[in-house]
Amino acid sequence: MSELLRMENIRKVYPNGVVANKDVNLRVNKGEIHALMGENGAGKSTLMKILFGLEQPDEGEIYFKGDRLQVSNPAQAIQKGIGMVNQHFMLVDNLSVYENVILGMEPRSGVFINRTQAIKLVEEYAEKFNLRITPTDIVENLSVSQKQKIELLKVLTRGSELIILDEPTAVLTPQETDELFQQLTLLKESGYTIVFITHKIQEVLAICDQITVLKKGKTVETLPVKGATAEGISKLMVGRDVLLRVEKEPKVPGEHLLKVKDITVYNESGVRVVDKVSLSLKRNQIIGIAGVEGNGQSELADAIFGIMTVSSGTVDLKGENLTRETIGSRRNKGLAYIPEDRIVTGSATSLSIWENLFADKIEEKKKGKLGLINLREMKNAASDLIKLFNIVSMNQEQTLDMLSGGNMQKVVVARELSANPEVLLANQPTRGIDVGAQEFIWQELVKFRDSGKGVILISADLNELLELSDIVLVMHKGKVVAQLDNTQKISEDEVGLYMLGVKTQGKEGEHYES
């Protein structure tokens, strides 16, 4: 196979002194799927941003199709034949599929957009690569997997030969992932080259040809997938053996902690996003909630914590009705929340590590009539938490935006667990983090459960749900459509069928309580 891309001795240092890439080398052959792996902060994203023109290297050279490549923006990278599909889609929701695809390259008849030609273009590419989608559908009405197909169509119609995929399966069901892999295989067979950024080692072993592992900004090794093992790849990434499953002993559930009864929630647009959902969480228990993104799981967690208003129904904690209580009151009475987005809602990235660790505890730290705070005591406690949760940083004064994603997530987890709650709502607690940080957070959630507390776990990672949960609830279109006992060895495929609405359990409107 001939070489398509070569990145030599790439070095990138940000103005704040963070060295993202240190003499990184990457070689990708034409017509292969090449995995780029590494811990959070290893330099993967920076390297791909440099290739796509979003960042400029301080040192090093890039060769594409044998020629020296210099791009200062994504438009130039696209013109050269390089496309990128981001984990967070860049789509205009109120436009149609074809309008999103042709945006910026509209075929015209005089001054007007040639709608017929645009639709035909999308249909041709969709049919060629088995991307089943209707060009005239409005994007906001589509599923996550369909939106991903639009992003792929955008890249393909712009003539990209090298496609960068950033965590492409993060929010897909097993069935949707299988379909995506079929499409990627077809692309490879058609001569396209794919750089596949992921944390999911089993997916790499299933579909990729080569793997390049980065660690602390450097290239560790490039190796063929054939003959590689999950344990071996994990060790290259983290530098030690990683347990790829959690050790969780069976526990007898105790008394009821959290009872959610028939709650209904509407979003800001007046759409019912949670539809008469009930659940009951006991001590020594983790209840996992599965569902394709956008089916009410996050809104359910927000409603339990008080971020969204419950239209009808009740939320009780240890027998006390919290339905109309403030977030602060719910925290004081034993609820904690790891939110879905650690940056937007989970932290204040411009503040220091220690300030983020104690953002929810300021009131309880005030002393005397004047309400003064002992900063030395608080900083000493923060130092203890940093050590306990293995948060890698220069010091506790470092702002959160200077940390890797995995270490930011550890700060959020440390803050919530150190509040000593009775119930932890954990929404995507390990999304986008590496296997080492994931292993640590899994262990902390199981320890919390084993201490007589309870966890509501929402995750798009079915492996995570099935490793950690005692019971799995599946949501579809705002309803609970199945309750599955995880002691009976549930398969990911079975959960996926409920998530897609192919299977339902029980009668319409039936509620599930453990």
C-alpha cells in the first residue's frame, strides 16, 4: 500500500506553556483505516487540528500525496482532499439534509440555487456509499446516526480522500455502529483513507488496519491490528496493565433511597421529553439508563436534580418529597450530579482546580457571624482530593481549561463524591476519556454503591452500563420501554433493539420499579 499521509516531528506548544505535541510522527497508507489512540491529553486532537488547518505547528513537516502540505484553515485542507467529521456535529437543524450538504458549494442556475441538482447530488452519494437518507428531510427530526451520515456526505461531496473521524460511535447503538462500520468498509474498498480517533479498543480491533498510539504528546508505537490485543493496546496507552472490566460483587439491595413516580417533563419548546417515567433506587444498587441520545435520559436526570421543572409526578429522596425543592436544597438532602457536559454545566473552566472542587461547599465552609472562609483549610482539603482522585496537574491553582478531558472529569467526580451524598446521578461519567481514567471512575462508582449508597447511571456506552449496572432501564421517545435484570447477562444487541424501539417490554404506559 502506498503512503498517503506523513507527519514528521510535529511539535506544538500553546501560549500557556502546555506542550501538546512533541516530535510526533504519523504515517497513514492509502486505502486503510488507521486508528489514532491515546489517553486524554496525549495530543491526538491537536495533531488532527494541525492536519485540518485549525492549528499551526511550531515545528515539523506534513506530506500529503507525496507533496509538502501547508494549510492555514479548514477550507484549504478540504481543497487539498482532507475532511473531518467532528464528534459534535456541525449541522443547521432547521435546514434539510441536502441544504446542509451543499452549504458553501451550492449548485446554481443563474442567481438561484439549483434544488434539483443539489438533491440529485446527495442521492447519488448516499446510494453509492449505502448512506440511506432522504435529502429533503429536516435535520432536527433525524436520529443521531442519520445526522452522522449527513456529516459523512458533506465530506464526500467535497472531494475528500482522507477522512478524519473523531469518536464516531460515541452515541450510537450496537446496530448503528455495525451499520457505520459497513459504510466505512465500503469507503475503504472504494479507495478512501480514514483516520479513526476512538477510545473503544474493541472497535479498533474490529475495523482498523493500523494503530498509532500517542502518550504525553509523543508517538509511542505504530503497529498492525492483526495480532494486537486489547490488553496490549491499553498498556501502550496508559503505561501499565489496565483492567478492562470492573470487579463488582453482588449486593443485596437495601431500603429505598430515590423514588421517581410518573414524572412528565417538557422542554423549552413545549415538547414532552419525559413521559410518565417511574423508577425506584435502593441502597447498594446501580440503575443504568440506556437510550439513543435525545430520548429523554438527560432530561430525566436534570428533572430529578431540579435543573428542569417536573410538570407532573413526584421525586422523593428517603421518603421526602423534593419535587419543588431548589437544587441547593436537593444537594443538602443527599443528591449529587455528574452532568453530561463537564465543560458547559459541570465546571467553571476559568477557575482553579481547588475552586471547582469546593464550588458546591462554600456555604458550609463559612465560619462565624461574618461568614469568613478558611482558605488554607479548603486548599489543604483540595490537595487531599487531588491525590485521592489522581488528578494530574501542575498545582491546584491551575485553571480547569488547562487540564486534559480525563482530568477535568476527575475534578467533577471528586467534587460530587466528596459531598458524601446518598444518591449520585452520573450522566455520561466517562464520555470521551481514556481507558485509564475510565477504569478509575468505574471503581469509584462501584465503591460508592458498595458503601450503601445508590447510583443512577446514564451512559451511551453500553459496555459501561452492562459492566456497572444491577438493573438497566431503557428509554425510547421519553418512555421507559424495558426493565432488564443485569444479573441475567444482558447482551448489548438486546438492549440496542429496545433503544431503537424495535422491541418493547410490557404494555404502553406501564411503569417499572425495582
